[in-house]
Amino acid sequence: MIQTTTTAHTNIALIKYWGKKDPVLHLPYTDSLSLTLDSYYTTTTTSFLAGDTDQVRVNNQVASPQFFKRTQQFLNLVRTLNNSQQAIAVETINHVPTAAGLASSASGFAALSGSLNKLFQMNLSRKELSCLARRGSGSATRSIYGGFVQWHQGKDNPSSFAEAIDENPSLPIRLISVVISKQAKKISSTQGMEHAVNTSPFYAQWPQVVNCDMQAMLQALKTQDLEAVGRIAENNCLAMHALNWTSRPAFSYFTKETLQIINLVHKLRSRGYCAYYTIDAGANVKVITSLQDVAAVQQQIQLNFPQAQLTLLKPGPGIK
Ligand code: 2P0
């Protein structure tokens, strides 16, 4: 039996993707930029099945109907590309604990794309693989590569791909994932960004904001300016969330604790620590800091939020 396995790591966006100009192809309105993370990854094995029913298992259990449906849609796409009707078995192991507050769809669809690429002997380049992963989930586009990664929005399927900017960063960046809420978010990323695109009067500004932030971020990475990387990421994150606050009706992923952690980060920064924050489509906060300050920053967060679960994150590799 032919069986192929691929591992892909999660990523955190420092310049956010928020809005699709083509919801079917998952073409975003803007570029985005992320850091692939070391500790959290997904390993996916695929094989052909004799019958005509796909099988999807996650962490050694039959997948939920919702997970099965999303995976099968992706299998259908890959079968169409390969002129195939064969049923497929998918075995996914997520080393992304829900407690980490990070999405597993990025690593999940990147790993699935890599595994199917080998199973169908498609011989896709990494650039083509990132296009394929995009069809599963936008953020998966970036998880093909390690380190700092830019996703070019593009104008059609082949031109919307990710590219490595620095796969083995020497920048001493560290992240602390601060999990304060394990409740499932009420509004998914897909729904949240769609609502912002359709109703926020400020959405028209978003592409300009991202263009500016992207230029500044690329420059900061070139000059290895970690404080600038943190500052630009924090500002971009706030601009993304402002789209949600200004949607009609307005919504927010922030909770009381989110704002309290933001305040603490400001306080730590005023005391001279390298500390910035970024927040995705949820209440949890990722604190951006330096190798030098990470221990002190971590200690201060834990002291102020004894109930929070903290995880230390470093740059990670691309798919294997
Ligand atoms: C990002 N997020 O750039 C942004 C920032 C969350 C906030 O991409 O609809 O699961 O499947 O393309 O990739 C999370 O959304 O959304 C995300 P779909 P995805 O990382």
C-alpha cells in the first residue's frame, strides 16, 4: 500500500490576512506576513482506499462531520486536478493543543497538501504547494515555508502564493502564547472577515494600511530591528481588529482579559522590556519579545495572570 506522510508547522501572522476578494479560490485582498512556529505542527498521512468512501481520522479518532466535510472538499479538489476518483484515507495527528490558542487549519492543510502531492505524484514545487494549501485555508498558504513568510495576494490561482523571506531567522524573536480563554469563538475567521469586508466603512483603507505595514516590516526584517517588527505587528493587529469594531453590526474577539494583557504589555514596555502583542480571531494574546527578555516577560505575565496558560514559541521550519 502506498502511504505518504508530511509534517507542517503552524504560523502566526505579523501582518494579518483579513478578507477575501475571491471566497472560492481564497484570494485575499492583501498580502500578509507570518512567522512559522517550532513547537506546534500537524503530521498527516494519506493513502488510497479500495472502496469508494473517504476515511478521515484526527488524533486516532473518526473526524467530526464538520472536519470530514472540509477535508473531503479538499480531497475532491485534488482528485479533480488528478482526474481521479479514488477514495482516500487521511490520518491526521495534531500536535497543536487547543490550549496553545493557535489555529491548526494552517498546519493541517499545509500537511495535507504535502502528503497528497506525494500520494498523487504531482511533483509540485513549494510555490505550487502553497497555492494548493491556500484552497484549504488561507493561512495554510504560508505554512509551507519556515521562518518569516510573505503571502502574495495575487490576482488568480497561480499568482496567489507564499514565499520565504528568511527561513532560518537569526533575529532573536520569541513569542509567548497567553491563553486566557479556551471557549470556542462565536464568529469563525471566515465569517468575521466576510462581515468586515461587507460592512466596515473602513475596509477600503485596509489594503493601504497593509501596504504601508508590509514595506515597513520588510525593512525591519532586513535591518534586524526587533523593536520595529513588534511595533509594526502590534499596529497591524489593532488595525485588523478595528475593522471588526467598525463592522455593522460591530463585533469583537477581545474579552476583558485580552484588554488587561494588552495593558500589561504596555506597562512592561514602559519598563524597558521588549514586549508587543498580536491577536488573531480570538481572545488570546501572543506576546512578541526577545530572547534576552523572554524569561522576565513570561514571569511578569504569569505573576499577573496566574490562571493563564503560557507557551514559549520560537521560529520553526517549513514542511517535511
Ligand atoms: C492570518 N487569520 O493572517 C489571519 C489573522 C486570523 C487572523 O488567517 O477562511 O483559517 O480558512 O481562509 O486562514 C485565520 O483564518 O481563514 C487567519 P480561511 P483562516 O493568520
